[in-house]
Amino acid sequence: MKRLAALCAALAVLALAAPAAADPLTVMTFNVWYGGAQVEFDRIANAIDAAGADVVGVQEPEGNLRRIAEAAGMSYTDETLHVISHYPIYAVERGGVRFGYVAVAPGRVVAIGNVHLPATPYGPELVRDGKSAAEVLKTERATRLGEIRPYLRPLARRGAAGVPTFLVGDFNSPSHLDWTPAVAAVRPQVKYPLRWPVSAALATAGFRDSYREAFPDPVARPGLTWTAGTPPPRIRRRETLDRIDWVTVTGPATTLASRLVGEPGGPDVDVGVPWGSDHRAVASTFEVSPAAAPPLAHAEPRVVRRGSTVTIRYTGARGKAKRIGILPTHGARPIASLPIADTSDHRAAFFGTAGLRTGRYRAGLLAGGRVVAASSFWVLGPRERPHIRTSRRTFSPGQPIGLRWGGMPGNRFDWVGIFKAGRTLDLYGYYGFRYLGARPSGRLSMTTADLGRLAPGRYVAGLFLDDGYAVLARTSFRVR
């Protein structure tokens, strides 16, 4: 009883302040270039503010997502989606794909997915270097098409069910809407018309390209997002320029406008501000008909230090749930819970964590003995830092390398890589890598499919921050 009393100390329920219904709603996609700090960090937030964005899919935040949100005056952040917003975000997983519901009004939501597809090999460079259309298409299908396909069905289903649904990102691919015979006749870099597989797959799934809805003529309005310069206004020799950053939509949403955000005076730039990225951004405004929210629960922060407070937000609970609380990983018996005093949405509860052990928990909505909605969160020790170890100190050639890690921040693209001892731990030195699935702790095994057959010698396993090269922890092992 003492443990439970300590856990529930200072427990409170409050109404969350949220903006009025987002009608219209401005959705932005923004590759901020390696954490947003390559030129001047404040320029990233200033661009988001100038665009009037309500919800932003960010690419390449590299651990700076919350800092970007705070600088831009956005109250909500989800590091597992790389999405920031003026409205509450609830991350869910369907069909193996993680996306978010955004509560743009009490009990009403839109959905959003955010992607950053592989950058290499880059299709326009293959065209530049003389590859045939068949060769380019083969490469696209082998790289980017497989990465986008998992998103199509889960998100298209949301749209078909009446949820305004956005899929945004840096797709690292041109659009078939731009590589037309008319464009090939006037743009030297477009050597032939091409039905690029990623944009074609999105169109087949029912997603509409908001920029091309606003500007249907790609000859009159190319809308190039790559590149503003590296850094602006430096354009490398033989650089390829194209429109690879998109805000796409399906379901009950009408495109009202789409604006290119970039350097002042840049080609087709509608919102010009001092620029800090190598990509231009796209901000599209929609008239939306938000859908009724399904039951959703979300812990903030998702990774909390023991002794700190965790806030559990919920929506869609009207008439469906009776309590909100902290649940163990399995089962429906809460560790601590509160009754839902009324059926208003956009409400939350504060819970203390001093009585919790480190590990994974669930934020949950309960109806009787049934869990109506739940999402995971983790409790770390007050001084716990990222750490990693191997399952053995020595492995035989070809033997799987077992890894166990903990203390990580749980960002979307935190990752582990295997390197030869003595090599620099960076992009060019690893034998193989795996993303950690946005989990602060866990286990995985890397096999010859990931690494090839490691020769006898000493190796290092390193933990890295959010698709970047900041080493958070490392351990060594031997193959012999």
C-alpha cells in the first residue's frame, strides 16, 4: 500500500488547452538537414512559424525534435514519428506501421504518416549518368518502393473510413506527375518521361499530391525542393534538382493551397525566409472534416526518469472507458489508475513514477476489466545512461551476434552498428546496422544477412542517436 500511495502522490486530472478545430489545417513536410543546426538552428523554427504550420513531419531531426518543437512554439512532439504539432499526437501501430492520430478538436482526429525513404542510389543521378529508364525503374523498385508499400494499406484504410489522412516526407524520388513528355521537352535533366514507382504507388492507393493539386502544370511550376543549396545558395557541380518532398492526402480533405517554403527569391518559393536546410519545405493547407477519435491513450514523455511525473493523455473515451492509468506490459490489472470523472475529451492524468521499477509499462484506458486502448512507455533509472553489451565476449565466424541495450532515448531511428575495432564509427565504416525500433531497451541478433561473415578479429558494436553519427555507447567483442 505504501508503494501504491507513493506512486499516486500528487495525482491530478486536468483539461488540456488545445487550439480550436483545425479547419483549415496546414500540414508541412520539412527535411531540416542533420538536426537543423548545419546553418543556424533558429532558422528552422522561424520557417515553420512563417509557414503557419499546424502539424509538421520532420526528417533528419537527429535527436533535436523536441528542441525544434519548443523553438517553433509547438506543444506536442512524438519522437517515434518525427512529428510535431500544435495539437495532441497519439502514435499507434497498424499492420506493422507506426503513424499518428492528431486530435485537431475535442474528440475529432486526422491521421498522419511521415517517411524518409533511402537516399541512395538516387534515381535522377542515374538518369544524369546515362542509365536507361528500365535500369532506373529496377533500382527504384529495389530500394524505395519496398519502403513505402507498408504504409499504403494501413493509411489508405484510414482515409477510406472517413479519416483525413496525410502521408508526408522526403521521398527521395521524383514524381511521375513531373516527369511528363511536356517537361522532358523543356528541362534538360528530365531526359525522358518516367512513371516513378513510389509516386505511382501512392496515386494507385488513393493519395493525392497536394502541391500538384494546387499547381497542376509541372512546366509552369516545377516546385523543386531539392536542393536549396548545401548550404544555400551553394549548388554543387552536376547537381540534380527535383521535387522530392511531398504532402499527400487521402480521405475527406480538400486542398486549398500549397506553398513552397525556402530561401528568399528561390525558384517558385512562396514563403521566403533566411534559410537553414538543404531541402526546401512544403506547407499545404486543407479544409478537413475530422473523424470521431477512436479510443487512444498516450504517455508523455514516452521515456521518463523514475521519480519524475508522467502525463497520460486520452481521447475518444466518451462512453467507452471508465478509468485511466498505468498498466504492466501484460494484463489488464492497473498498477495505478483514476476514474474518468466525466466524458470530456482532451483530458489527462498526472502519475508519479517513484514507486515503479525500471522497464516497460503501458498507458491505458480501461472499461471494467478490459483494456480499451493502450500504448507503451518506459521508465529509466534516474542516472541510467545508454549502454550495450554482447551476449558473449567471443563469437565464431558466422555466429549470430547477440546484442542487448538499454538507456536509449527511444527516437525513431536510433540504431546499432558493427565496426572493425580501430575504425571510425561513421557512415563509411560499418559492416551492418539495425534500427532499434524506437525502443529504449531491448535485444536483437545480427546475422550474416546483416553483416556478412565477419573475419577473425576485434569488433565494436556502437549505439547511435536518431539516424546520425553521435555515438551514445559502445562495447567490444572478438571473432575467432
